[in-house]
Amino acid sequence: MQIQAAQTKDIPQIVDLIKVILEEMELPALHELSNSKLTQLFEKTFASPEYQGELANLIVAKDHDEVLGVMFGYVGKHEQQLFDVFNRYYEELQIPKTVVIFSDTEADKDEWYLNSLCVAEMHRGKGIGTQLLNYLPTIGKQVHTHKIGLLVDFENPEAAKLYQRVGFKNERVQVVAGHHYYHLKKQV
């Protein structure tokens, strides 16, 4: 297994994993878009230059061509720019401008924010999430920050345990899309 920056060919597998998280967040856009449109929107957005290294990091755990897990994040000051990339594809995909994918601020401006971490269901419990998290110091060096932040849902104590086991500490409670989260931080 290798931990590496995602390649364009990995994007369909990445989007399948990210959609698991979107469903858990119960984003309103899930009820406004068909599964096909949502998939197309995320695939186009994740293939954009901004998501392919300009402003964000898509990191995968791979075994040959199979994506076992994904970690996606960015420096908080770029959050709104990244959210805005989705809008670029609305007309092409015939998505109403009223559809909002992300609206609430999640990241602190000075942290690298771990937006999403997901391991394929059949590969959970094998340490892949921990190996992805162990890659965070590499990302911190690349983006010139020592602060890593993330949100973990109150209703996901297993994830909270994983993050705390690798050194994250609870900083505050934050509400995003009507859900309560712990905002955890770690110095790398």
C-alpha cells in the first residue's frame, strides 16, 4: 500500500468515498441533486487545478489501482475559493444556482484543515486511516503550517478516538449544516 497524492484516474473512486461522508453530514444538496449529478459535480470539481494541488490536497491510500482510503484538505484561508469551484460547473451540468454544496465555514484560516477522511468499508479496521493521518506532517511541511484541524461529529465517537490517539486535542464545539462537531487540532 502507498500513501500518495491522488491522480486524476483516482477521482471516481475518491468521489464514491467522499459521498459516504456527505450522506453522514445530511447536506441539503443531497436532496436537491440526483446521485448522478452530484457524482459528476464532484468529479469535475476534484479534477480542477485548484483541487489538484493548487489550493487543496487529495491524498490516497492505494494498493495498485484500488483506492483504499482518501484524505482531503486545504489551508483554511482557501476554503471559500474551493467552495466556489463547484459553481463553475453548474451551467454545464444544468444544476440550479440555488443549490448550495457547502455554505458554513469549517476551517480556521491558519490551519491545514482535514475536510474529509474515509476508508472503504471493506478495508476498515486495517490501520489505513491511521496511516493516512501519519502523512499529515508531510502535508504540513508542503503547505508551510504546523497546525492541522478537523471536525468530528458528536455522533462519531470511534473517529474521535482515532484522532485523539494520533494526537489531536479538542479545541471547541462548532456547528456546521445543523450538526454539532468537535473542532480538534494537532501541531505537526
